[in-house]
Amino acid sequence: MAFTDDIPWDQPATMIDLEGRAPIIGTIRDCALHYGLYKPHARDNARVLLTKPIHREGRQTRTWLLDPSEIAELADRLARETN
């Protein structure tokens, strides 16, 4: 089980792009859904800013930011749960 499995779909979040495109302000579900629609280059530059930090194994502090691999875990979870 990935640590992203503990993030509820209705948690508010913001998807940002390192290239400066307009952010997506919504829920974790919205961010995961949009991430699945992105082209590979846009996926590499996407980050999700959380409203509630999460704990990562091996780190002393919680984090407010999800990287592309973690957003991909959410997108995969969304696909599994909707099929």
C-alpha cells in the first residue's frame, strides 16, 4: 500500500506546474484526474500542494508537496477505483 492511499479524495489541493501554467484548485481527485490527461512533459513538471501535510517513511517531517511519481500513484488509484 502506498502512502498516498491514505489521502482522501475530497481533501482540498492545488496542482501547480513548474513552467508557470495556471494552477488547478480543487480536490485530490480533481488533481489526479487532470494528471491522467496530461502529456508526459506536463506530468514531469506537475506538483500537488496539499492542505494537510502527510508523513513519508524515512523522513522526520511531514510534507506539503507531492512529486510526479506520487501523483501518478493517485491517478492509478483513481483508475482502479473507478473501474
